[in-house]
Amino acid sequence: MNELKDLAKRARSIVIEMIGSLGKGHIGGSLSIVDVLVILYYEQMHIDPSNPRMKNRDRLVMSKGHAGPALYAFLAMKEYFDLENITTLNQPGTILPSHCDMNLTNGVDMTTGSLGQGLSAAVGMAISSRVDKTPFNVYCVIGDGESQEGQIWEASMFASQMKLGNLIVFLDHNNLQIDGSVEDINSLSSPSERWRAFGWNTQEIDGHDLQAINEAVERAKRCQDRPNLIVAKTIKGKGWKKIEGTVKSHSMPVTKEDVAEALGGLK
Amino acid sequence: MSDTIEMRQIFCDALIALAEKDERIVVLNSDSRQISGTKAFDDAYPDRTLNVGIAEANLVTVAAGMATCGKKPFVHAFGPFMTRRCFDQIFISLALARLNVVLVGLSPGIMAEINGATHQGYEDVALMRTIPGMTIVEPLDGIQLRKMIPVLLTLPGPVYLRYFRGVTKDVYPQNYEFCLGKADVLREGKDLSLIASGIMLEFVLKAANILASQGVDARVLNMHTIKPLDQEAVLRAAHETKAILTVENHTVIGGLGGAVAELVCEEYPVPVKRLGIMDRFGEVGNMAYLRKTMGIDTENIVDSALTLVRAKQ
């Protein structure tokens, strides 16, 4: 676990440098999902960076597409592309637009950014695995603000109807969105109950506890007759103390001084 | 041969035949299986069909996810719900993602008849035209539809196929070869050009006959591919006939007429008249009533053509 903690720190430092090189960006929701991604990329997903289109690879759909920087940190660490690219985030001609684009970035499985759509795409992938009799798991990360989109619930109903045991969804439950707290704006209270009512196998964990995340995925993999939701209770901006749990961290300016301070705090 | 067979049956039979050789083909419905007439496909390939229920946004994006895994989905819904209901899903998850999914818009425009304003989508082509990389096709008869389908599977991005699911008269011979993006000249002529697609061509051809009896020699183009538009055929029509009348089962804003007018205005201005649905909503009625009410019947095509030819002189 110590090695995984170091990898999570490294990913956070890459996210901070990436967004710092641009001077602004979606840093809060990128940092909140890092610990989930470290488990997926280093412990759980069946992938081969040298063969990114491998037919039976596990898929990851970042449905909360603005968290692209978090995904890119891991893709760079896994050498899907050269780490040097991180300083080109959102620069003209970049392979790293902050919202995920499967045609621009090696290792990205689905184009996302218009909230609510990625989960449906993940459902389509999970169904394809069954149609092709090619077993693989599909992981999907959705946001709690994103869950205000009706399409999330269309996808949720249908995944349950199809009994997609190979679909494992993480809800990045940091309880913040652009205009304030999810609870105040359009509450997603008791998400586990809601998803259970939709026919899903649900778990709730501390989304920054690496061991808990790993165990939750293991349990989800054993549940083959229903789709799986793991509610990851997270802190927006996790790892950069100054912005943790703040509304403004959704998308904010990040200066060179901020980067130095944030990186210092990670050490 | 297909004069007595519904277009949807021809479509389904063609899919079944193709699916036998091409295991990538899957069929998705949104509680639209009865309407799309694809039940026989479901029976033939029960593992390659989905019915997501009444949820078009999910329908389109599930298809996108399947396409990322190499599938070739044919997706069905009523025309307006296939397009305006899930425009963003088509724009982002299909077009930006560059995924080859065929969206089948059933009963567009006046074909929705007594379902009225809610189901008479007159804007589907205009919406789809604004999406980069989108291909838009509308077949005239069963032969063209059958020849068209395999070509649609070879494209790098999404396709919008709008078509009439009922019985049509055969216009093309059995040995017809479909060429995407290349308009078919159904009738040569020098006095003006009539450009249309799908169900409107029956009335355009009738109008051309009436015009001929009045000494007006009308060229008729079947613009079966509305995007990408056959610019060469349109500009040749402008050069050679010096007047163009477009006829469409669609709003005059942004559809076939819009596409033709934009091109002709910029490249070789000649008089252009667009016949189609004016800036209004639909209403209940059968197709004959709606053609008359909306001004896209044979009589109005003839009158508009004569006015246009006179203006040219």
C-alpha cells in the first residue's frame, strides 16, 4: 500500500503541474478521484499500454469528463504517451484537452465532457463484451453533480435490466458542484439507497482509503448478476490542503506559487 | 418487385442478410420495434438486438459505447426523437467521437400524419446538417434503400437515415448502383431543375410531366445524399438550367433547400425557390392533406416551377 500511496502522490503532483502549466483548470474534481484511479490502473484493470486497443482490455469511461487531467496523469505514468505532454494541457494542438477525447489521447476509451453520457457508453461497452463473448470489465466514474442529469438514471435502469455484472461504477461523491453544494442545489442524498432501488449492488467507502477501494472492487467483481456502484466519499481538491472541500476548487486559477506550495504540501 | 412490400420490411430483410456475413451489425430500438419493423432481425439474431425502452438519449449513447467495441449499430426511433431529442448525445458521443452508427429516423415530417405537431419532425435534416462529419441520406425506393445500407457501414462517422416505412413505387431498376454523395438525374431537362429526395420525388416527377405538357423541360435530381451535398450536380444544374426549385418534406430552413441555396448563392447565383414547410409547426392530417396544406403537393410544385421559369425570362 505504501507504494500505491506514493503513486497517488505522484499522480497528484502531475495533476497540479499539468493544470499549473496552463494557469487554471478543473483541479478539485481531478484530485478527488486520484485514489480510485491508482487502484484501477495499478491493481485492477487488465490493460496493456503497448496495445491500447486490445480487444479484451478493461475499459474506463471518465463520465465526469472534466476530470481528464486525473486520467492523463495515470496514462502518462503508464506510458500511454510521453510525460512531457502534460505541459500542453488545453494548448492549441494538444493531445490533452481537459475534457476526454478518445481520438486525441492514447488510452482514452470514450469521448466525454457533456455530463451524463459516459455511463450510457459504458453500458454499451459492457453489453458488447457479452455479445462478443469476450469477457472484460467496464469501469466508469460519474460525479455527484453529474447525477442530476436524467440520462444517468436512464443508463442506471437499463444496466440493471441487462444485469451487467461486468460494469463497475464509481460515484465520486465530493458533494460539490460549480454553484455550491450538491445537497443545497439538487440533493443526491442517500445515493446507495437510490441505486439499490434501481437494482444495483452498492457499496459505500472512503474514496481516499486505498485498501478500502481495492477491497470494494474485489467485492464488486464477485457480484456477477447485477451492475455495481461504489459510492466513493471523497474530498474535492484532496491533497492540496488550501483548497480541499472548497466550492471554488471546481475550476480555478493555479499560479506558479500555488504549484510550489501544493507540491510542497504533498511531500 | 418491391412495389407491394413495405420499405421497413425491405430494410429489415437487408439487415438480416448483411448480418449473416457481418457479425458487427447490431440493432437497437427504443420501444420502436413495431414501428421500425425489425422484429424479424430480433428473431434471427436475438443476441445482437437491444430494446432500451423509451429513452432515446440512452439509446444513442449505448450505441456509441458498442461502436467503440467495433459494433455497427442501427438505432431506431421516430424522426424527431431520433434527432432533436438527443442532439447533444449525437453531437458528442457519436460525431465528436467519430463513431459509425446508423441513426434511423422513422416517419419524418408529414409521414407522421395524425400524430400531429409533436411527431412531425420538420427539422431533423437541419439539425443533423450542423454536425461535422455527419452523413444524411434519404432513399427513394426499396431498391435504393437496399443498395444504400452496405455503403453506410463503410463510413468513418455517424449517419442519419430518414425514410418512409410504407410501400413505395419502384423507380430504380434492379441493377441500380448507389453512389453516396452523387445525385441521380431522374430526368434530364434544360429549363429548370427540380431537386428533391425521398417521398417528394413521386410528386416532383408528376409535376415534371405536367410541366412538359406545358412546354417546360424540367430536370429532376434525386438528392438522396443531403450531406455531403453533391455540389457538382447542383452547380451544373445552376449553369445549365439557370433556375432551381427544391422540394422537401422538411422546413425550408436549413434542410435540402437551405443547402442548395447556400451553395448556389455563393458559387453561381441563379433564381432558387425552396418549397417545404414554412416556419410553422405541424398539425394532424393524412399525408395528402398535409402535402396540400404545407404547399408541397404536385399543383404547387407546378405553379412554383412556372413562376420560377417566367422570372428567369
